[in-house]
Amino acid sequence: MNTTIDNVPDLVPSLIGGSWKVSSTDTHNKVYNPAKGEVISKTPMGTAKDVEDAVEAAEKAFPSWSETPAPKRADILYRYRALLETHFEDLSKLIALENGKTLAEARGDMRRGFEVVEFACGIAHLSKGESLGQIAENIDGLTIREPLGVCAGISPFNFPAMVPMWMFPMAIACGNTFVLKPSEKVPLTVVHLAELFQEAGLPEGVLNIVHGGKEIVDTLCTHPRIAAISFVGSSHIAKYVYSLGTKHGKRVQAGGAAKNVLLVLPDAEPDSTLRAIMGSAFGCAGQRCMAGSLLMGVGEIADSLRDNVVGAMDSLKVGNPLAEEDTEMGPVIDGNSQKRITKIIDKAVKDGTKLVRDGRPNTKDKGFFVGPTLFEQVTPSMSVFSKEIFGPVLSMLNPKSIEEAVGWLNSLNYGNGATIFTSSGASARQFTRSIKCGMVGVNVGVPAPMSLFPFSGWNDSFYGDLHMQGIEGVMFYTRQKVVLSRWDNTYQGKSGW
Ligand code: NAD
């Protein structure tokens, strides 16, 4: 099988113990091409039985996979990396088809996931422990990192490749076996990613895929033979998964929602700052957990900043990414999302928030489009300030100083990203040190870390201790054994030499 935009299955298959099969459930979720509003496939909303089968297969594969030497596991990852490179465009197009991203954004989604595989190729080095000879008289100490067992991953719709790839390549590189439940809205990219991993030589049962929603998630979080859960999605589900999983004795890392700020000082370089603002606020139609959704121009620059942003918004090309390659912004994921965002804009207008550009959809459009939307003179008491909208809606505020801006930002419940645009190192340092969030940008519109660093959300943007990516990812998917050995004179000669 090779799932591409020209070969989309009617029903999305699951991967259990190395074989592709369709769940026997009779409930399905429609998978759309959001740019056209057309149904392209259906996701089976699987049951606890699907999870049982997947866990059994993963458990069966664990002894041999966990005993496979790390350099041999890395051999498969190197082959996987090469196949991902060969199929990079196919995968990017599949992302654009089922998610509605532009091709450039879809390639970015793939690139970031690809980098995790590259990082995981170094697993032999990454999972090395520590040692100290002669920690006491004739005693040496060392630590060994061992895999946990069967791990599970649950991912959101907005990054069909990158977010699942924060999870399964690292977990598998560390010697675990894995059950992945992708978003029921974008299940196809994951199918193709798994097909290529099989082609790279991954033994059967090491990666399993199940499809569905709450029933699958609940079964994974409570399953006695699952050791760890990685989750990414909205904060209320992240919190739910964290508490359910930990209550059932699992290690859990759960990324949640966000409200990210772009703070512009009068000394910022105007052109690159404008490009970064546009990419951050309207890239992926605002459906990024690192999207800048609050724009603050400090002091006297507020009006000119608004005029520049409005000019760029008015020339932003919104369209169907696969039909027109020069599309700069695609649709939102589905009709529900389109309605939800529209309602948020309706309510904000009703509450007196000043609307500068209105992207509320024209009902004649078949695709799930919301145009770029701008509010100004927003204050911290307004709902558009504190709630994640997850659409192409930017809210402008006008703080008098960095201190006032930081005070407002630190009152938010979330803690993913914040960026300052300035040419002053001192201002950047002041901002970086005083802001209470986990990922900070200086003149970078989307300060999402690459695979070498942790994706470091704080507050309601993350529940758990060890984040995804980087060394924290290796730590999450392994546990340490400490070995103390005493070899003194009394043992000499015992074996006859
Ligand atoms: P979502 O929370 O609706 O879904 C995420 C996953 O949870 C899906 O696999 C879904 O099937 C499952 N799920 C949905 N409802 C459930 C329920 N009631 N019980 C159990 N499981 C359930 O999120 P989404 O709409 O797919 O994704 C968007 C959200 O993800 C945004 O809030 C965004 O900020 C967040 N996100 C966060 C990060 C991060 O790293 N912090 C990254 C990407 C996206």
C-alpha cells in the first residue's frame, strides 16, 4: 500500500502487528479536503477492542525490539530517514489535502517531523548513561537507560506529520513499542508515515496505529499494560488525559492550547517584523499552538503597525493550496471550526471589540474558509485576549511599556510562546527574563524549537514534567537503572586465572 493524494483509501486502515486492517466499528468520522469542503475518506471510530489488539501486538514485539542493540535500531531509522526524504513531496501534498495547509506550510510540517527522525538516529549516543569508577572502595557505579514498554501517542489535527513524529520515532528509537492514535480529522498522513517505516524494516508490532476518539483515548489512558502516554491537543483534553493517565500509574506528557504574543518595540526593523507577524498570525490559518494571536505595538508605533498589518492582510492570497501554488493562506480544518471561529468574532463584536478587518465567511464558499481578521484596541479584560481562537484572528493591544505588556502577558493562563521584535539587546534580555512562558523568540515570529530542543510549554499549555523533543524526549521514553559493582581482591583467582 502507498497512501498518496492519488491513492486515498475509502476507509482509513489501522496497523496491528504489521498488518493493515479496517476496524470493525460501524461509526465513522468524515475526513475532508477542507479547501473544497469535500469528503475524501472516512476514519473508523474504533473501540476498546482495537486498542486491545494493538497493545497485544506491541507487547509481543517489545522483548525482541527492546533487546535490539541501539545502533541496529538506528540502522532502521537511517533507512526511514532516507525514505522520508524520497517521499517528502508526496507526504507534503497529503498534509495539504487533508489539513488544508499551503504546500510551503505542509513542507514545514514534514521538515520538523523529519528532524526528529534525524535526531533519533543518534539514539546510541543519546541514551548513554553515566559512570563513575571507584565511587567507593572497589565499587564502580553506572547508569543504564532502559525503555519503558508499550507507549501510546494521541495527536491533534493541526500538524498531521510533525506532532505524531515528536512521539513515535523517539519512543521506538529508545526501544519501546508504540500505539499511535492520530487525529480522526487527519489520519492519512500517519498511514503513509507508517507504511514507510515498515518499508525501512521496522519489525511488525513495534508501531501500531488505531483510529477513533474518546473511547480509544480512555482505553489507552487506563490500559494496565501501557507505560506512558504522549498527548497533544486542547488544554481541557490535555488536563483530562494527564489526570486519567497518571491516576492509572502512567508517565504522561500532555501539550495543550496557547495564546502567544508578538510584542513590537518602536526600534524594531519594520519589514522583517511585518513578514514575521503575518507568518505567525495567519500561517496555517492561525491553527498553530505557536501562532501569534496577540499583537502589541508599544507606545507610539501602534497606529503605523496597524496600518502596515492591514495592508499586508489585504493582499494576502487566501485559496485552495493544491489548486493554486501561490496560495498564502488555506482554509480552517472543518465546518465546525469555521462556525466556532465565526461565533467568537460575532460575540467579540457584540461585546464592543473594535473590528478592523472581518474574515467571517461568505456562506457561498464551499471550502471551510475564514479570512484574516483583525481586532484593535483590545484590552486584557476582553475574551479575545485570553481565549485561544485557533483561527486567523489577530488582536492588537497598545501597552505603554514593556513592563505593562509583560504584566498583561503574565496574567494569561497559557505559557507556550512569546516574541519580542526590537534592535535593542537590553530590551530583548529584559523581556526574555521576565516573561512567564516556555518558548521565547527574539525577532522570530514562531519560536518553535527544532528537534534538538524541548517543545517547552508552561502553565496550561503543558501538563507533565518532561517535554517532547530533545534530551527531555529521551528521558521521557526511558528509565534509569543504577548499577553498583564491587570487584575486589577476594574475587581474584576464583575463575582460575
Ligand atoms: P483536540 O483536543 O480536540 O484533539 C486532540 C486529540 O484528542 C485528538 O486525537 C482527539 O481525537 C482527542 N480527543 C478529542 N476529544 C476528546 C475527548 N473528549 N476525550 C478524549 N480524547 C479526545 O485538539 P485539536 O482540535 O485536534 O487540536 C488543536 C489544539 O491542539 C489546539 O488547542 C492547539 O493549541 C493544540 N496544540 C498544542 C500543541 C502543543 O505542543 N502544546 C501542538 C499542536 C496543537
